[in-house]
Amino acid sequence: MAKNQTDDTIIKQTDDVETTIDDKTLEWYKDIFSAYIENGDEYSLYELSKLVRMCMDKNLGPENLLDMHFSTISEFMEEKEKEVPILLKRLATYDLIYYELVKGLSDKVKEAKEALQKSEKSIRSLINSMDDLVFVIAMDGTFKNYYTTSHEWELYIQPSEFLGRHFKDVLPPDVSQSLQSAMKQIEISGETQQFSYVLEIKGRNLWYDAKISSIRDQSGAVTEVIGVVRNITDQKRAEEALRDSERLYRLLADNASDVIWTADMNNHLTYVSPSVTRLLGYSVEEAIANTMEKVFTTASYERAMKVLAEELEIENSEQKDQSRSRTVELDLYRKDGSIVTVEGHFRFLRDPNEQPTQILAMVRDITERKMAAEANKESNEKCHSLVDSIDAHVYLVDRDCRYLLVNNRYLSRLGLPRDQVLGRTYGEFYPKASTELFVGTVKEVFKTGKFIHLEHRSHLDGRQFLRTFSPVKDPKTGKIIAVTVVSKYINENGRENTF
């Protein structure tokens, strides 16, 4: 090959290097190298090196091209070492150094790719562990990609309908506005943005929470955003159910006749129901502003604090009943200075870890009940006094023939104290035959509601008695609740006698 022809060819060939190496390029290499061998043309060898470097710079040279280049030079140098011009050695050395540099760079690129692949695998594993929907959106507003691992996700529209399109064209206006504001704020501050929204899917309103963060290029400019979307419908429904429940309980508490209050663990009131005005005369605001020391009498406050200390001590036990409550009778000061007696039911309110955080109290005015109890006690005492004054054996039994009341004369007849008789049955003191007759008579009175007179011979001393069985009715319902028995001794003449 002539020198001028070779120069023209080389210039054309080196200028026309494309993005692939084919058989024609390999032929160029052979022609250029042959030109040097035939003509001793050092310029051809230079152009060959230039061609190879261009191939390597463009990452185009397949390994067989590089191997052929360097192996050919090496063989030529070994065979004709003494005849090889200095320039050839120099160029070959430069090529070898350049190759090693490029190869080293390629190794680093390979390592970087492997690291990137490993990172991508880690990120994919992370995404796979998330039950979220991930969107990639370009800063011009177009959806570039999406990813989800959950088969339960219901998409607003199918991917084919939103990928490559602007979010304003596919999302409802309110959601689009929230997303646009978030992207604008990211460009300004660079901080992750978050917002919630509702979408109607298949006739149902579903709640979502979106977190929008930025993707930046090497210059730091935001090029894309990633949106991580989570379905929070169940959470929202639970919150709404809780709010509804709280509203219901507040409604019940506000309209309860009993006074309901809550206090923190330092005994500061946090809620008082409106019924406190009827009980103590304070408004709700006044009651909450008060302290327990001011509202409780001294003795009642000490009693309440003792109960609280006992309950806190129980909290240290592993076997504690977390639903337990305590009932305490307390005296409270009214706003006018008078005292009202209440019965309070107290229990702890707990956090998710079952630790007590507040005290719940339900308080009821028991003044009338106490007055009724006192009146009943007084009435019972009068009744007992009256019964004890009767010159006969008198006792009261229920349907099962258990003693509810006995007078002193009957106790003397049995020879037992009152506490060993009350609550026990007639049959525990009398023989079987006598018991059967007595039980049958009591049943008859419960059935008919009529008085029954019956003579009875005592198994103790053989004396004859006349018993009168009388029904006792509940004044409110009219039902028979007990039977009164009055037993009198009959003398030998058949007349009643007392003793």
C-alpha cells in the first residue's frame, strides 16, 4: 500500500469511526499495520494507535480487537527487537499503559455497577417489605413509573391510563392541588411533604396518606419526586369509630343522673359531668377548678387517699385484676357548705400498655337511701320489740323455710342464740315427720295466700301447740315473700296458754 493512499485511508477511517466495531473495522486495522510493515511507515502505526484509542474511548473495542492489537505488536517486537524503531516501542508502550488505565477504569465501572445492583436489590427488598404504593413523577408532572407488592391495592385507574400522563389529567382536582403544592414546596425547601386525601373507588371512599420526597441530579437540581402512598382507610374508620364512641359516652355522661368525673394520677380533675350542679351546686367549670381537698370532708379525703394507695400497691402485683373497681362511701361539701353523703365507684383508666393513667369515678347521692335505711332499721327495731313482747313463739320463714326473723321466746324454746338460727331451715331443728308437715303448710300458704291454723305436738316435751300461718306480701308488687308463724301452747282444757 502506497504511503499517500494509506494516509488518505487512515484519515478517512479514523474520522469515520462509528459506534460499533465490525469486520470492516478489523480489516482497517490489518491494512494500517501492513502499511507500516511494508513501508516502515511510522505515521501508519500512529494512526493505528489513534484508531484503537478512539475505540477504547467510546467503549467500542471488543476484547478480540484489543488482544489482536497488542499481541501483534508484542510478537513483532520479539521477532525483530533489534530492528524495531524507537518510535514503535514508544507507541506500543503508550498503548499498553493506556489500555491498563482504561481497563482499570472499566474494573471500577464494573465494581460501581455491581454496587449499584446490590443497592438496587436492597432497595427492592425494602420496597417488597412495604405494603405501600410507590410512584415516580417527573418535575413536569408526568407519571414515570409505579411499584407495589400488595395484590390488595385497588388503583384509582389502571397504569396504562396514567403512566406518561400529567397527574392533573388523571387525579381529582383536590388531590392534584395537594400534589402540586407538595412538589412546589419540595423545590423551595427540599423537605419531604405529606398530605392525606380521599378517593372514591368502586363506590367506596378510601383514605390515603402520601409522602412526597425529591430525587436530585449531580448538580443538586430536583428532577423527579417519589410518592409513597399508604392506605389508611382502616385507621381512619377506627378513629371515626373512636370519636363516635367518645361522643356517645360523653352524651351519656352529660345526661347521667349520677355525677361522673375523671382525674389524673395527681388527683387533678379532667372532666366532670353537668349533673355535678344538681349534686353539689357547682358549675362544671367551678367543679373542675376545685381540688379534692376542698370538696371532700377531711375524713373522706383521708379515706379516699388510703383506698388509692391500696389500689396503687395492687398494681405492683402480677395477678392484679385490671378491671377491678372499689366502692367507697364519702361525705362531700356542697357549694352552700352543707354535706351530702355519696357512694362512689372508682376504677383506673389505662393506656395501651395497661398502665393506669386516670381515675374514673361514678358518684351517687345516697342521702335518701341512708335515711330510708335508718328508718328501716328503726322500724325493724320496733318490729323486733313488738314481736318480742308477744306472748307466743313468733318466727318468719321464706319459701324454703329458712328463718328470717325469730323472737326471744322462740329462741328460748330452741335454747340457741339468734345468730345460730337465722338463715337456717326449719328441718335442721325438727324431726322429718314434723318438717314435712311444716313445709307442706308453708307451700300451701304461698300458693293460696290464705291463713292456716294447725295444731302441733312438740317433739321436745309432747305439749300441744296451735300454729297460725299468715302470708306476708310485698307492698309494691303484692306478691307473697314470706310466711309468719305464731305458735301458742294449748292446755289440757283445750285453751290457749302462754308461758
